[in-house]
Amino acid sequence: MKISNSEIDDGKAFDWGLTSKEYAKYRDIYPDEFYKKIIDRGLCIDGQKVLDLGTGTGVLPRNMYRYGAEWTGTDISENQISEEIKMSREANMDIRYMVSSSENIDFDSDMFDIVTSCQCFWYFDHKVLAPKLHKIIKKGGHLLVLFMAWLPFEDKIAGESEKIILKYHPVWSGCGEKKHPINIDEAILEYFDFAGHEEYDIMVPFTRETWHGRMKACRGVGASLSPEEIALWENEHLDMLNKMAPDRFNIHHYAALADLVVKK
């Protein structure tokens, strides 16, 4: 399904379904520390019901399934959900998935202890979503927003990769990231209070293949470029990696979380 937002990529349409295969293979990259930060807050653990918005290929539910929470995931892309159902079944995980935009979710009141959103919260219409979240999250429950991004000004390979994407997608707004707290819209803060936030540096290991796959599975490449543009990008990006990158290397990222609790 194509998505267009004037505040993202200058309105250029993108479709995560176009890159679902690469997304499933190359975007499950969060280190253990990323998940430990969540568990240390007592979130997404045994006895809790969790809804993951914009679940994509279910990276968060699948990696946190071992901690015992009961997971439901929703995503606007049928292709993304199809990949996730396949992987969950192969891993014998009992996770419920639904194709739905976040704005169109329809669950009973006080159904979830926690709602999570990883790497996608800015895509949603918060004015529509906020009252729905307030309804479906139990009193005292949490909204957990998660994010991780490479740092192009601290990491040379990441910086060079961004330059090549911008050559083929000059209005891509996913570039130039710097470490900062997750911005929470005022519409959300009408219904939720901050329980805390955290931002921290993190090194993520890659090979040339997995970094190339990770970049292809981003919004600026696989989800928005034409097949002809992708082929040109692939040749140039692989050439850069063969010249600059060793067989194995780390990419400097930062991760962030915003933990919000339902207002009393």
C-alpha cells in the first residue's frame, strides 16, 4: 500500500510492501541491549498484553516473545504481515497479527497493558490515534515509543551510504540523524504523561551484505525507488562498500525510548 505524507520525503510516495523480503531478512538488527532497556522498565513481560503498532515483519514481538507477554501486532502493509506470520509460525510463536492502519484499530476498552511502536510512530495521525490508545490501554498502562538510527556524522560508512541514497532520492528525509530524545506530539500528551525517556549510543555489527541489505530495506531505497533506480543504487553502494568497508564492521547508532503512562 502506497503512503504519502507531505512532511515525509516531500510527499514522495513509499510502499513498505515493495521491500518486505529485504525487510524481513535484514532489519532484525536490534542488539540485546535494546530489548534489555525495555525489560528493565518492567514492560513487555509475562502477564502483560501488548499491542505493537506498525509491527512491520514483527521484529519486536518475535524478539521479545521469550519474555512471556501476549502479543498482537498490526501493520498497514499486507505484505509485511504475511512475512511476519510466516516467520512466527516457523518459530512456533503464538502471536496475533492484523492488517490495519494504526488509525483504524478497533479493540475493546482497557484491553492492553502496553502499546509499543518501534521505528514508525511519526507516520501516524496522532490526533486520531491518541484517544483510541487512551481507550484501549488499561489505567496505569504504558505507551512505549522506540527508535534506533545510524549516526552519519559519527560513522563514515553510514555517511557515505546516505550520500548515495540522496543521489537517487534527493528529497529523502531519513538522512542526517543526530542523537536526540523522541519527540512526542501534543496530541499524545493530552492523554499521556511522561514516565521517562532514554537515549544511548549503540554499535551494531554488519557484514557488507547485511549493511547493503539494511540500506536497501529503508524507505529511501526499496520502499520508494523504481527498479531501474534501485539497480543503479545497488551497483554504486556495493562498489563503495567494497572499497571502504572490511568484511565485518560496526555501524555507530543511537537508540531511544519514550515511556508514557495513561493519565489518571
